[in-house]
Amino acid sequence: MKDIAFIYRDPLFGITILIAIIAIVALADYSRNRNRSKKRSQSLINLAKSYEYSGLNDGVMEFLSLANNPIPTLMFLAQTYAKSGDNEQAIKIYLSMLEKTPESKDKIPILEALGATYFNAGFLQRAKNIFIEILKSYPRNSNALSYLMRTYESMGEYKKALEVLDCLDEVEFGSSDKDHFGDKNSQYLTSLEISENKVILDSKNYLYLMMLINDNFLSLAQKQYQIDLLFAKAPSLQKMILSYMKTYNLPMFWNYIIRLDCVDNFVDLLWSFSKDDIPMNILKDSQQVLDVYRAKGYVDDKKQCEIFELELLRLSHYNTHLKAGIDFEYRCHSCKSIFPFDSYRCPSCSELGMMDLILKPRKMKNNEIS
């Protein structure tokens, strides 16, 4: 008994016990991490299997079995199919690669490409599931965060898109707006904080606006203050705001119009009004706006229009043999692609921003209405 008491009081006994406790904790932590890693890997496998196509390309499967390093070649092949519009074939190749890729970390680039293909093909729910699954294992994956944000945006879930954008801002620049949402009366921004990156800031402003105008629980009067802030501080959003006001608050639309320094990019919004709907008394000092209605023949004061295409239309009213109209096209400021419709996010390069308006005068047929 004395020997036991002596051993208990021996400092070496205490050190031995401490080492044993540390070893047990380390072993338990290792087992937990290994089990968690297995679960993540199995989760990725299950996700891939849930989207499996029947009748996968036999040639792809054979190539995967025989080649030493088939992944780069098949990734290039799948990307080529996706760029050419054959998303179904690209998805089959990605799923085949996932089936034959044992390591979890090697699956991530394939899953990213698969998620992007689903997104571009319009399978938004599948794309969302894939990007969320990637982020469970690699929460700082900025590419997955960016695609998840755009997926939520496309699904109309703007609040979730903003939350993901905050995470992306934190990952890439170490800064994030901490108080986007408060109580119901102040859940939208009250001041626009400056981000370290203009692209992030522009994206936040855009998503704020989309969330604001799609909130059915707020009245137009409640939204007005926040819209005023955005109109002043985010010029690239002015056309979206004007389009919204043109539909829901016409007096405010004209109030915004007369505050503009340049209306070159807003001619299409002004063009569709009939003569009786235009408040000429408000616009009497807005010469650029009046140029649009000189071109339409609503104002006949013999003044020249500053924009060449509008001046051509104005002069056509004095020629009885020529009846002219105008078409509108929209050019992305980033990739310079041209589209017949307006969009704040470019359908080609996905960049955000107001598109450049292109005016295209044309000769009208006798029975055509301008």
C-alpha cells in the first residue's frame, strides 16, 4: 500500500498520466478528423452519383481506365463541348471522371467544372447543390463562392446571394460589411460602405437594389429613401432604377431624369412615351431630354440635336419622302458583345454594369408606327 502511495506521489507518475491523456486526446482528434474526411469524400461521391447519367460514354470510361493521366485531356474535351453548347456531353464526361477519381481533393476541380456547366445550362438547383457541397469541404474556395452567389442571384434569392458575397469579400480581401440586415425597418443599407474592391462593391449595390425592389412587404414610399441613396452613390444602377420608377412611380421617374448630367444611355427609356405623357413644363430646361422628343417630332423649335442619330431623325420629319425610325442595341462595356436586349449582367462575360446604348436609325415602312 505504501508502494502505491509512493508511486502516486512520484512526479514521474503525474507526467506519465499527462502524456497518456495527451495521447488519448490526439488519437481521438485524429480519429474524428479521419472520420470527417471519409464522410466528406463519401458525400462528394453520393452527390456525383445522384446526377449520374445512364449510358455514360464507353470510350471515355475506357480512356480513363487505360491512360496514365487522363484528367487534363478529358477536362479540355469537356470544356470544349461546353463552349460549343453541348452541355449534356460535357456533363457526361465530368460524371465519368468523378466515378473514376478516388481522391476527394482531386474531385474538387471536376465538381467545380460540373457545377459551372449545370449553371450555364440552367440547372440552377443542381449547380447550387454542387457548390454548397464543395464549400462544406473547402469553405474558402473563391471560385465556388462566386458561382454560388450568381446561382442564388439567378434563382432570385438575393439575400442569400448577398451573404455569399460577404464571404467572398472576406476570403479575397479580408473585409466584409457586418451589418447588412437589422430589424425589419432597417434591413436595407443605410449607408454604402467602401469595399476594397470595386467589383465587390458594385455587386453588393446591385444585389441590394434587386432585393429592395423585389420585397413585397415594403411599400414604394418605404423603398424610396434607399433607392435615392443608390441613385446618387451607384451611377451604374441608374438605368435599372429609372426602369423601375417608370413602371411604378412616373413622377419620380421624371424627377430623376432632370437630375441626369447625360441622357445618352437612357434614350430608349425616353423614346416609348407618347406626346401626352411627357411633362414638357418640367423638361423645358433639359435640352438633352428635349433632343429625344425633337427627334420624335414632338418638339419643333428648329434646334439641332447633339446626338448625330437623333439629328438624322429630326431632319427626317422635314422630308416628306423619308420616314425614319430607330432601333436600339446594347453593348457590354467589358467584352464589347452586342445584344438586342438590355441586361445589367452581361450574358456573354457575366460582368456587371450598365450597357452602352447603340442607336440605329432605319427607314420605316409606310404602315409602320415609330
